[in-house]
Amino acid sequence: MKRSEMTSEVGFTPAERGGVRGEPQGPPGVMTSEVGFTPAGRGGVRGEPQGPPGVMTSGISSRGFLFLWTVAVAAATAAFVLHLGLRLRVIELGYALSEGRAVQIKLLERRRELQLEAASLREPSRIDSIARQALQMDVPGYDRIIPVGGSRSSALRAASGRMR
């Protein structure tokens, strides 16, 4: 007895209930798709998608589609969260850069003030007035100058303040 002639417990032959493993499904001589619908059953022609009327199938099961859709939504969400994180970091760095520039401007101003103060403190007239008034110093007389390894004329020029 052939498998196609066998009947199941409910009285259908394997061809009537969709075939058995390894045998074509449906009536003899009619090709069926993987989902069990014949092109004639849909009214289509060879090469058109096959499946229930009104439903397009592309070979992906609904479970596989759901999985791919979930992965796509998760990837889009992750990309959006990453974009927001990077945007927040850019804003934070902008504020830090702005604060750094403000500190730099203050430090440059303070440096300029200190350079002016140092130049005024090094002024010879100021040093002379402090030496004469606060320290009670005076230009040494000729008799107080002792030459060290030089001629007497260079010692006199040093005493007069015209040393070069």
C-alpha cells in the first residue's frame, strides 16, 4: 500500500490533508508553494508571491519579522540615546571651554597688571628716592671708593653713575 493511498484516523489521505514528508502537497500534478497555497488558488501566475489572499510573504516568518523589528527598534533607540549623550557632552564641554576662556582672560589681565607693577618698581628714579629717603643712602664720595682690579678712572666713572 502506498502512502498516498493510506488514510489517517480522520479519514483523509495524506494528499488531502497537505501531504506527508517528502511528498508534494495538494492534488497530483499541481505545484504548491512552501506555505501550502497553489498559484491557482490565489489566482496568481508563476513568479508572484504566494500565500493567503491579501497577505504578502517574503519567506520570513512572523516570529522572525518580530525579532528583526525588535532589533531594529532597539538599534534605533540605542542610536538616539547615544546621540543625546554625545550632544549633552558637547554642551558640557562648551560650558567648560567658556569658563576656561574667562579664567584665561582674567589671568592675562592680571599678568599685564603685574608686568606694569614690576616695570614701575624697577624704575631708577624710584629706587634712588627709596635709597635716599628710607635707607638714608647717598652716592659715595671719592675717598670711599676702592678700585678692585681696574684703573682709578673707571672707579671715578662708577662713582658718578655713568658706568657703561
